[in-house]
Amino acid sequence: MPFAKNNFPRLPLWSELPSFNLHLDQLLDITNSFVEPMIEEKITKTMMHNYFKAGIIEAPIKKRYARKHLAGAIVVGVFKNVFSLSEIEQGLRLILADTSPAEGYDNFVKTFNNQSSQETIKMPPVANISLEPTSTMLIQYSAIQSVLFWFLARRLIQKNQDL
């Protein structure tokens, strides 16, 4: 897996994904080379079949997997430990309603890589709280921000689903 200068993960753009059809084992090898270092688990054949069956990722034609399948597997792999599969499916549906798979994937990757490449994560001053910025506080702050961003993303997905 390519890493940015700060040893954080870097995901491939659409144009960096193989342009030829893949077999499932190849798709899993490539997906796991990017996802496993982050989530510390592999995406399996069973998981992929469940994603296809649930409509989270479009099913392949004649067991041939294209860029859109690989991109979908990477996105699902990144988000699966944070969001439910239903929330991921809803989010992907919303994005793909307004853009092509290539553009939607590249927007995600550019944002991910930009945020991942930041030199350091700094805890901004917390209003009305006098705390020393220790490593423990940075961990707590990051965890709290993760929960709040997750909550915000869920609310936005639900709001857009109701439209």
C-alpha cells in the first residue's frame, strides 16, 4: 500500500486502477493491499458476494470485475467499520445519483488523500475548557471528532434519503 510522507495511507485514483477486467481473487488482492493496513482485516469473497447481493456494489457481468467494482470494494472497505452497510449503500446511491462512478470515486480519494497527507493532527483550542494539549487529550479529541463526524454524516444521509 502506498503511504504519504507521514506514513498515513494513500488511496489510488480511478486512473491508477487497472483498466482491464479482473477475477475476484485479483480484485480482493488489490483491495486488501489498500484496505487491510487501515482496518486490520481482509475483505473476503463472502463479504464481496454479500455486497453484490445487497446491491451495495453492482454485481459483475460474467464474473468479470471492472474498475467500478474495485473502487466500490475499496470505498466499502474503508467505511465498513464505521458505518452500517445500509448507510454505506445509501451514501453511495446519493453520490452516484449526481455523478459518475469515476468522478465520485476520485472526489472521495482526493479528499481522503488530502486529509491523510496532513503533516500532523492538531487539537484546536476547545472553547471554555482549560486543558493541556497532551497526547491523551489528542486521542480523546480525535475519538470525539470521529463520533461527531460519523453522527453528522449519518444525519446528512438520512436527510437526503427523505427528499
